[in-house]
Amino acid sequence: MNITLQKRFLWLFSLLIVAFQLVWSCFGCGWITVAPAVAATKAVSLTFFDIEDVILLPTVSSQRVIPFTVPKTWQLQSGSKLQVQFQHSDALIPGSHLRILINEQPVKTIPLTHNNAGKTVVDIPLPIAKLREHNTLAFQVEQHYTHKCEDPLDASLWTQVLGESRLTFQYNTKPPVADLSQFPYPVVDPTDYSPSKVHYLLPASPALQDIQAMAYLNTHLAQFAHDHEVSADITLGNSPQKLPGGQTHLMVIGTPAQNKHVKMLLTPQSPYRVENGQWIHGKTKTVVSDETGLVFYALNPKNPHQLVTVVTGNTPQGVFKAAQYLTALPRTDAFKGGFLSVNPSWSPPTSAINSAAPYIEFDSRMFSELGFSTQTVQSINAPPITYEIPVVTKIDGKNANLTLSLQYSYSPELNPRFSSLELRLNDRSIANIPLTNPKGEKSLSQNIQLPAELLQPQNNLVAQFHLMPDKYGYCVDTYKDDTWGTIHESSAVLVGGQPTPRLPDIGLLNKTGFPYTRFSNFQSTTMALPQDPQQVTLKTLLATTTRLGRSRVGDSPLQLKVVQAQQNLPTEGDVIVFYNPAANEENMRPSVNGPGYSLSWPELGIKQYNQPDGLDWRIQDVGTGGYLAQGLLPNNNRIVSYFWSTNSPTLSHISNFLNHDRYFEMLTSGGLKQLPPVGYQLNSILSQGEQTPAGWPWWGIALTALAVFLIAGVVGQRLGGK
């Protein structure tokens, strides 16, 4: 082989290696469907689990249990560990120890000595084989300051586990399983440590049914996520370049004629085909009926570890029916595999379960209805039991009052002089119930009226058991502590008298979504859009459905209503209006039906009716941050919430405000709230720890180095030849 051919061969071989490396490192091309395992690292500090910065473990024995999860898509690898940072009293003597348990099984016992009294760091490998989707991490201490005449409550008995302690997961991401029976997973995984990101791809000019389908899907996803944070975005149009990659889940909505992504994502295994912009049966070649909805999974061309959910049909009616079927509760056995056809004769069930709303309005609520289960605490240093109780009406103590009907139990062998159940409301003690029966009690009832002056829209109720063993006392060398106390889910908050509405009040949207969450299927909620909504307007709609969905767990088919300008608003229920006057939407003039009354949408945003204190307001200058406004509609005292902005960036700012918990929790009471300016820097919403890709494999690095060496050699030969 002559020199010229050698050079050409080396150049060609080097270019092939480089091209292979580029393909390996980027899966943006649609024809690549291989999904190799991706190694990553996730570090999660204990403060992520909403605990204090320092976990205090006092007395001779204490325990703290923290739940943690392992997402379904993770395959944990060796190197996963728990890093414990702790410090303890220097007065502790030999025999004192800190024990760490995972799923109630000990994984490490650390003697507490003078050598580790200061801040100490210990790494403990995680027992990968024993971990499951939901796990518990427990810290237990046994600690003493003397061998004789020991006071179990002495102030020198303490150990602190620092919130800087962290779980570090080394894992590979599992390839997705295209099985609609698991929907909404994997679009939303409440066990994940990062917010779920969802991106909707709609036609450039979506039909109202496409928008309704998106609203149903997003509300359903948010209800499934509940406490887990979710953010949603949207793109209008058919450009393949706009397909998001990364960890974003795609939801494609629309007919194949209007949304080109539908056909692009169709796989050869599909039982249906797209011809001339229409769905046809693969075997019979007949056109799918207008009322048939179709749902299927596809791999994201830009990330083979993410599934794309496609909700489609030959008409907008079919698209909406597919969304209704996919979100209907309870689920049916028809949800199997990666492709689903909705029978044209199917219609959503008309009966709704609609369990009690998880807040106090006009009706009494049991703890179970507020989302609280029976809880039991143990031992001399029993931790407090905390309840978050929203109250969305005015309780003045005269016309209305709240009574806590407490159902509780406690163990035998308690010292009646020192044992009690203390109740605190918003950091104020309101009751202290003695526990006096030496044989214990299986079920007791006690009514405590909640002081009206302490009640707020968001209330923190704490039940603190003070459990003292019967033989407790000084100079007790050993004693048996099997004490326990229980608060039962049959406890209730009883409403007395006639509470008055607190509305209009934007602050009540915070955590409760009130009043739009009175029904879990949102049957009394209408969302009003302009006739031709912009992408940024639909983004705000998404943020709103996310916020409301996370506020209310779903238990029946959704009945949320979406209307556009030139349509009459329903005569019943509450309304949310999305308005951007800079987008030529001033012509929105649907009427609110009522006896001799008609109201245009712009008026809803500039005047508040029937303000309890007699005050009216009018928006003169929206500013750059936009407004969240709320008012009463004259007929039936219905509530209208108004998202008001002057331009698209401002409306986008409102959607960002709604999307993120730490932003939204800044809302306070009032009928009109101006958001911070668009450029205002709010607190970071990044979650603890980030996923770190492992990078190229070793052989990839070696091939790259070889390519560089060969190219350098050829270049050197050319230069030498000159």
C-alpha cells in the first residue's frame, strides 16, 4: 500500500471513529431507538425530607424515622451510600451507641465515645438488595452518663444527627416499559427526587377539544403527583426541532392532519396507520370513525429513556374522548400494552365519587377525610404528631366555632403524675389532658373548642404525648419503657354555628386551591380562554391545572369545563379567566347569564363586586409583574379569579409563579395580588442534588484518543512532507 492510500485509510478510519463517538453521545436523531443503561448519581440531603436542620435524640433512648424512596426507573449500583454526620454529648459513657436501621434492619451501630463527640462523618453502604420503592431510615440511640442512679431525662443525654447527612444513589436508568396500565407513570413518578417535567405538543392552531384534552391530562397528572412537584410547558406547531430532550416527558395531542408529530412517532408495530392525514385500521384499511380516540406510547427520539404519550384521533372529538378515557377513574382492565383504542360508544361515567374536600368550610370533617391516618408514637421521648388543617371560612367564636373531637388511646404502666397529652394550635398550648388510668385506655374521646383568635387559613395542630414509664424516677438503674400513645383517624373537626365565607381571597388558593377544589372532579370549575389563545396563555392554563390538581386527589372522572370567547359562561360554579390585553383580546364579550345581567370579560378584571367591606378596586396600572385578582360574580355569589397581564412576558411570569411551590407559597390573603416584576429574582427552586451522567465509557475515550493520535500522525506526515 503506497503512502497516499495509507493516509486516506487513516483519515477515513479516524473520521469513522469520530462519527461513531458523536452518534454515541447524542441520541437526537429519530432513527436511533437503542436505549442503553445510563449511569448517574443522585445525592439527597436529609433536609430534602422536610426535617429540621438538626435531629435531636435526647434521653436514654430515642428514635427518629425518615421515609425515603427509590424511583421505579432506577437500578441501584454498588457505591450507593448513606453519609451520617452526627455529634453528641461529651458526658456519654461506654455502652452508649447510635444505631442506623433501614427498613427496620440494622445496618450500622456506632459507639458514642469521647473520640467522636464532635462533628463526625461516617459512610455506610446502602443494602441495595433490601431496598424497595418506599423505605424507612431510622436513627436510634441508647445513651448513658453514669452506671448508677441515672436520670433518664438528664440534659447531658443527647445526640444530634445533622441535616447535612445525605443519601447518595449510584444507579442506572432502566429503559421505559410501554404499558398504559401504569399510566400516569412514568410520565409522573411521585417517588422521584426531581420535579416531573411535562411538555405538551399541540397543533399550531389547536381546536377547543385539543385544549380540553390537555387540561384533562394535565389535571390528572397533577392529581397523581399530589405532593410531588410538577412543571408543565407547551409548544404549538409541528417543527421536529422543538422536541424537548433531557428528562422531559412529551405529551403529543391532536389529529395526524393537524399535528405532524403524531405520524412521526408512529411505530411499525402499531395496529393502525396514517394515510392522507387520517387514521386507518392496519388490517381492514378502513378509516377510523370520528368518535374513536387513540392513545399510544413511543420513544422520545431525543432521549430513548423517555416515553412519549400520544393522544389522538381523526377529529378533535376523538382526541378529547381519548383524553377522557385515559384520565377516567376508576381504571378499567382495558389499559394494557402500548396502544389503546377507545370505542366510539364509550362515554364517561356520570356518577361521581367526590370524597370530602380536605379542608374546613361549612361542614365537619373527620381526620381521615382531611387526609390524616391513625398515628402511634412510642417511648419516653415520643415525637409530636403534627396536622395541617386549612380553614377557608371565617370563624369568629360567636356566630361560628370549631371543636376538636379527639379520639385517642394510650398504653398501661404510665406514671399518672407525669403523663399527659398536650395540644398546641399555631404554637399556642390549648389543652393538656392527663393520662391517669394505670391500665391504659383503648379509646377515649375529648372535645376541645379551638380558640377563634388563634385560627388562620392555614393551621398547625400538634398532639404531643408526654409518656412517662410507671417506674420513672431518679436513681432507677433500669426500667422498662413500652409506653405508647395513639391519635385515631376517627377524630374530627366539628363546625358549629354558621361560618361566613372568607372569599374573595387569593391566599386561599395556596395549598388548598379553594374554591375550585370543592369537588375532586372539578365539576364546578370553568376556565375561560380567549378565542385564539396564544401559547403563553395556554402555558398559564397548564400551570393553573397543575396547581389545582396537586391540591386535590382524584377519585372520579374529570368534569372540568373549558370555554372560549363568544361562548356563554355556565350559570353555576366558579370561573378562572385568562386575559392578556396586549394580545388583541379586548373583544372577548361572552355574557354571564343571569336575570337582566350581562358582564364582559375585561370588566371582570377591573372591578371587584360585592366586596364584604364595601370597597371596590380598579386596575389602573398592571405593571410588569401582572396581577392575580379575585371577585364575586353577582349571580349566586360565584367566584371569579382573573390572571391579568399586559404582555406575553408578564403572563409567562404568572405561569412560572403558579408552577413552583416556593413561589406560590408567597401568596397572602386579599382579593388582589400584584406579582413581583418580571426581572425580580425569587428563591431558587432547584431540588437537592443533581443527576450527574457518568460520561463516555472507557472504550469510547480510548477510541477518541486513538482517532486524535491517527489524525495527528497524518497531519505530521503532511507537514513533514512539505
